[in-house]
Amino acid sequence: MPIIPVQTDPTIEKIKNQAAKRPHKNRGYLGASEIGEQCARRLWYSLNGYARKEIRAEWLWAADDGNRCEAVIADRLRDAGVDLVTFNEDGQQNGFSDFDGKYKGHWDGEILGGLLHAPKTQAIWECKLTKQEKFADFQKKKAKFGWKNCLKEWNFVYFIQAQQYMLYRKLNRHYTNVCLAGGRDMDSAYTEFDKEIAEQYRDRAQRIINARSAPPKISEKSDDFRCRICPYSEVCHGKK
């Protein structure tokens, strides 16, 4: 039986190319969603608008999917009796701004009450979309480390983001929903405020903002796995 060659669909390729060429706008500030990243140099490059690698269409679509899924999960929480606010009167997400607008963060929502385990507790709310294998890993971490410690063990960047939001909103609880694409399954983490680590990473943001030159590299090897996935690796390692 003859082998039929796999054909590339030009329509789909055009869609992907158009998505990848979507202009990347430098936002001009350091985000609380990234301050937990291990490499300070990467954050400094991002803050100062250095050239980055082209973003793949799949990554952009994943972000779009995350925004849609966030609305789905928010509706489910409200249907369960949770008092959840996701936008202010101006139709914008609530957040904070510090260090002359160079450090900012915007949380997905705020729970005013209604969680069955803590009906009167206010908490920052975040929704994180993830892949099947990472979702399974989250549930393993939750079983091993518990509801209040699993976010830190599963994704440290998300954990620091939660701490920053609690610090600036002056709340002691953070409720994270972790879900699969389309909301096919969902789970949660309930994180407590850690003042020491929250202030530590706020101070880190200030140091990066005030740095007049790039912080040290996380590795001198461009093939280090952390550098391979970094959008600024070509700049950092002298290839661009």
C-alpha cells in the first residue's frame, strides 16, 4: 500500500504565521507575575525592552485560551455561591503600581466570601490554565504537601505572584484554581501570606528596576536548558 505523504495545510500555516507576527508591545514595567523567575537578567531585559525571540502561535493561543477559561471558572465559582469580583467599576482588573509605575500587578479577581471551607474569608483569586501532565503533577504535589503548600512546590513563580498580590492588597489568603483547557477539570490551592518572602521579592523588583546594567547571567552556557527556553537568550549570549 503506497504511503501518502503528509501535506502541509497552507491555510493553517498562514494562520500560524499571522499569529506569530502579532506585534509584541513592551509594557515598560516589571510584572508581579514574573518577579519569581530565577534569572534576574531575563527580567531586566524584559523591563528595558530588549529584542526577544519570535513568539510561537501556540503560545499566544494558550494565553487566549487561558483568558477564556478564566471566565468559565469564575462563573462556576459564582454558581457555587462564591462572591467573586473580577473587574472594577471601570471594567478593569484590580491591581497595584509601585516604584513610579515600574512594578505592577493585576489579579484575576477577589473573593469577598462564600468559599465553603471559609465562608467569611476574603482572598485574592487567580486562575491558572495548564496541560494534562502539569495538572497531574499539581495534584500529586497537593497530595504530598497539602492544600496550603502545594502552590509553592508546584510552581514557584505562581507562588511569588500570589505573595505579591497579598502584600499589596493587604490580604492573608490566596485562592488559586488550576484547570485544564476548556475547564474540563479543575482543582485548587489555598495559600497563606508570608510577609518575609513577599517583601523579599518586592525588594528584588526594586533592585532590578534600579540596576543600570544587566544583572549576572544565570549560566554562561547558551545550551543550558534555562537559557534555551529564555526569549532573550540570543541577546544574552551575544548572538544578536
